[in-house]
Amino acid sequence: MVAIPKEVLDIIKPESVKTLVTVDAAGQPHAVVCGSIMACPVDASKVIVGEILMKRAAANLAATKKAAMVITAGMTSYELVL
């Protein structure tokens, strides 16, 4: 995996908007706003997401292993394909 660029890590802050998008086995997308997201301290290619009230997203990740995350702070926005 590729390390997450520094400019993306710099905007992963509590005040930024972080959206996790998963897809189920039928291809139906599911998007949720996440509050608890941080860069993984031991692997620069991963992020840590707090799994609170994310039953459908967790089930989709288990079934398809496909996800994307959009992180927005002001006029700056990045997409991570996980």
C-alpha cells in the first residue's frame, strides 16, 4: 500500500468532515460521516476508524473489502480509496 500523503494527514483533525463510503455485495453504496478517524501510528498507509453505530458499514467492509473516504477541511478535500 502507498503511504497517505502528508497534506492529507494534516487535515485529519476533529474539525474536518470525514465521510466513509462502503458498498454492499449488490453494489449499493452506503455513506456515513465519521467523527473518530486518525492516522495509524505504526503504518502510514492506514487510517483507524472508530466503529460506533456503523453496523452496515462494518458489514459492507467484511463482505466486499471496498471503501473510500473523503476528508474535507474548508476548501481542501481529498479522497482515499481504501
